[in-house]
Amino acid sequence: MKKIYCLLAVAVLGLSACSTAKLAQIPSYKLKIIQGNELDQKVVNSLQPGMSREQVQMLLGTPLLRDPFHANRWDYLFVISRASQIQEERKLTLYFDANGKLIHAEGDAITAQPQPVSTAVPEKTE
């Protein structure tokens, strides 16, 4: 009798290994990845021509990119992605004169309104 139960258990385990369930259909947690400096609209709007590099760095933090060939240019990037898909991307480029004073700022972070990031899992279609 024990042999029959053992054989039955082995058969059930063997057949369950041949399951047709797809692992892609099993929902999993997708981590939200935030990269770069957060470009808060109030802080970006407070930038004024004539500010020193130190003042700008106190407001925005250390720039993500400092090009050694363009020492008077700082680049700030902010990206939110989830499941390898970019949900929000903002860029800000600042230009300084030879004395280290802010001359000009450009990029989509100047006029961009932050888009709310959806936390809902997209529905699966079959």
C-alpha cells in the first residue's frame, strides 16, 4: 500500500512539473527607480541670472554631468522608470560665465509640470 502512495506522489509531482502555467502571467513587484537630481519646480523657478555656482549647487545639488570640455555648463537629469519603461524624464542645462555666475538655463524642467506616476499594474490581455 505504501508503494502505491509513493508511486502516486511521484506521478503527481512529475506531472505538475509539466504545468502549462506561464510565469509571465504571475504578477511581480516592479521597483520604481529614481535616477539623478529631483528637479522640484519651485526650486527650478527660484534660479536667477547672476547666481553663483555655489548658490545653484545649494539649491539643486551636485550636477549629474560636468563636461570637462565645457566647464561653464552643468547638466541635471531626473528620470523615473518602472519595469524598464521611463515614466518621467526631465532635463535642465545651466550655463555660467567666466566668473561663475549663472547666465542662462534651458531644458524641459523649466516649464514642465510633473506628471503623476501611475502605481497601478497594467492589466494583462490575452
